[in-house]
Amino acid sequence: MKKILVTGGAGFIGSHFARGLGGAEVTVLDKLTYAGNRANLDGVPHAFVHGDICDAGLLREVLPGHDLVVNFAAESHVDRSIEGAAEFVRTNVLGTQTLLQGCLEAGVRKVVQVSTDEVYGSIGVGSWTESAPLRPRSPYAAAKAGGDLVAQAYAITHGLDVSITRCGNNYGPRQYPEKIIPLFVTRLLRGERVPLYGDGGNVRDWVHVADHCAGIRLVAEVGLPGEVYHIAGTAEMTNKELVGHLLAASDADWGRVEYVEDRKGHDRRYSLDDRRLRALGYRPEVEFDQGLRDTVRWYAANPGWWAGS
């Protein structure tokens, strides 16, 4: 039986990934910050370790014997990184390096570093390929880019079998209500107004968490050391268009929307070219409107999960 370590596995994407690992022996390592929730792992057979990927001593205890490590552990909210970047650099750069060194010393056979399209900055037209230059525009994106570069360096310098995935904006159940979809849904369910940055014209590509995790599993199986693989979604749209979908799915109208001052360094558009992964067999399966409706229904049915956030 394959032994898999999922770091950050009590978070939104990590817990979905762990949920899909039937037949494997799964260990979850999570620091349980505000966005980590052990309830996300209910019904998932796993061993749990409460800890930090920056803790080299703990990693020396946990890592030996694992065949695959998938690193979801990260500080990931742009607004929080603007308010204070130090923890983002610590976890996303130093933590990644500490984890990779531990994997190297423990003889882990495969590592997947989970990253983001935000490392590229902003693109006016077209889509980024995996060879596009990194031009991050927020402390969060810069810290993720730093971790990616460390991962590539470990592949080149040490021969560590580590691949990198970069995805578009994720959505689905169990996402902490600071990101736009769960934030808006939970506020609408409370009868509150929702804040739309700037003119609402910023464009994002939306990928359901189930599709994202399927892409990661594929990279874990066949991804090459040091290589980057894009996991694109099924719906590219402006934030204003997204809000229209959310209002319709929540039986609300535009009177509930409040335009607010745009945030600093707000990237205008992201878009990924995912032909490299599609050539390996990846196909997103969750149609956006259905996935969004299912997500809204989940939050409506589980107020106890988010009511205190």
C-alpha cells in the first residue's frame, strides 16, 4: 500500500485531495491555522500530525517511509499578505525548503509542490505556458514563486523527484470564507451585502476543487522532476460576471452588492494554457454552473461549519 503524506491536509484543497486517496495509507500534517479544520477530514481514513512544515525535527520523524508527499501547506490569502508578508515568506519559502530537504534526507520517491497562477502576475491577452517568466505582484504570489524556485533547484541540484502544479482559482465545499465565492455566499445567506472590488472587471479562471485534485493526482503519477504543469478550469470570467452567477444561485439581486475601493496591486487577468497536462489525459469534468450551484447548496446546508468565521 502506498504511503502518502499530505501537508496542509486539513485545509480546503488538501482535505479534498486526501478524501480521494482511497486505497492509500494517508498521513495529514497540518498546523491548524485559522483556515485548517479537522472537520474537513471527517470520514477520511488518515493519521493526523499537528505540526509545521518549518519544523525540521518533526519532519525527520514523520517523513521516513512515505512514497509520495504533496505540499498544500501555505499561507494563501492575498489581502492578508498585503497586511503582513513575513508569515507568507516563512511558510511558503522557508517551509517549502525545509520540507524538500526533509524529503531528500528521508528518501521520499515523489514530491508535488502545489502552487498558483498568481506567480506570473497579470496577462492582458492569451494564456501563460509553463515557460512564462515569473512576475509576482503581491507578497503572497512572490512567496509562492520563491517556493517553486526552491523546488526546481532541489530537482536540478539534488535530483529530487519534485513536480510543480499551478492552478486557477479554486471553488467548492469547505473553502474558508475569506475567498470571494464562500465569502459572498455566506454573507448572502446571512442577509448581508457583499463587497465587489473596483469595477469588477478583474478576470479569473475557475476550477472546481475536484478537478484540481484530479490534476494533482495525475502529476503525482506521471509528472517529471523539476517540471511545471498547469491545471486550468472551465470558466474564465470577470469578477462582476461571477457575482452575477452567485446572486442567481443564492436568489439575491444586485441591491446586495456594494462596490468598494480596489485592493493594492490587484492583478487584472489570469489565464493558464493547460495543454501539457491535457496531453497526459487531464480533462476537467465539473461544469461551472452546476459546480457553483452545488457549492452554494453545501454552504446553505452546513451553517455550523462557517457560522463562526
